[in-house]
Amino acid sequence: MPTEPVTTTGLVIFDCDGVLVDSEPLSLGTLTAGLNRIGVAIDGDTVRERFAGTSMTSIMGHIERDYGIVAPDGFVEAVKAETLRAFDRDLRAMEGIAHAVRALELPSCVASSSDPARLAHSLGLTGLLPLFDGRIFSATMVSRGKPAPDLFLHAAAEMGVPPGRCLVVEDSVPGVTAARAAGMRVLGFTGGGHWLHDATGADLIAAGAERVYGHHRDLAGLIEPAAAASA
């Protein structure tokens, strides 16, 4: 079977939630509780499986379509506020991420489904904001969020790097799907608390991740394609 051509990586694009910060257990828990309050019969595992890595706009569209429940006015804002309060109490950066980013010998940026306020809050709380200042891209900047490729293509264009030279680090199936649709390589990260159910990241591999890893100390060794490492 022919292999894809080896290209030199010119940009590393990080998802935020579940990759830079261990936020998904907190945000998914807050979302589950909020949905239960408005009558959506859904548990935390289902919320994780269906909605990790997607925007609130997409999530609420799914809830209306699949459960027939329209969220009351102010619901999304209330869930976002509760999530930020949970972050203030318990949010932590992923172990080793600051060192891994500083050690990169090429440009990096963030491309996340979260809104700009949440991104700034999360990265500021964890001390990571200076590592990406001015290079943070939100799904609110494009017409379609993940799993559509729009956000990753926007980030690459803003950073001036062709999609084929971008490497994305993602922790969700929608994120991996979006990166592959954008024509980018993607690594799956399973070091977040929401991946305790499957540290092998089988779903990420099935979605198109070329490798899966669980600690950011291993990132540097995965930057170039496997074909290059074995050449």
C-alpha cells in the first residue's frame, strides 16, 4: 500500500480542552447537570461520547433535534458561567505541556471549539496564555465548528502555513475528523481525565489519528511522520 508523502511540519495546532488543560471532566460534568435540569435524560458517559470537542451551538442543535427539548433563554450562558466557576476551583494544565510547547522548534497555535472568553480564562488560570498570546483561534471565528475543517483551515491561513504542513494535537473524534478533513496530520492525545475509559484511544485512531500518546513528554518524538522516522 502506498504511503502518504512525508512533509516537514511547519506548524503545530493544539486543541485546548483536553489537550492543554484538563478541563473536559469539569465542563462535561457541568453540561450534563445542566441538561438534566431542563429535562434531557442523558448521562455523563453519553455526553462525553457525543459532545466532547464540539461547540455549544452544535450541542444545543443536537439536543433539540434528538431529544425534542429547546433550552430556555439564558441556559447556555448559565452553563458557561458554571463551567468557569468550576475551572476557578479545579482546573489544571496538562502535565508536561508547558515544557513541551517551549521546547518546540517551530510555530504553534491553539484552535478550539471554546469561545474566546473561556479560552482566555482557561489558559490564563493555568499560566499557558503567554505561550500562545496572539495565536488563539476559536470556533466563533468560522461558520462551521468541528467536525468541519473550517477552524483548522482558518488557523493555518492566519499562521501562513499550508494545511499539508500542519500537525494537529486533538483529544476528540470531532477534532480528529476536522483535522483530517482539513488535510492535516493529527495526533490523538489521551492524557486527559475524560480518556480514562480508553487510554489506547481506539476511537481517535479509527477517526484518523496517526498515533495516540498519553503524556506530553512524548510529543517531540512524534512531530515528524512515522515514515520519516523509519527512513
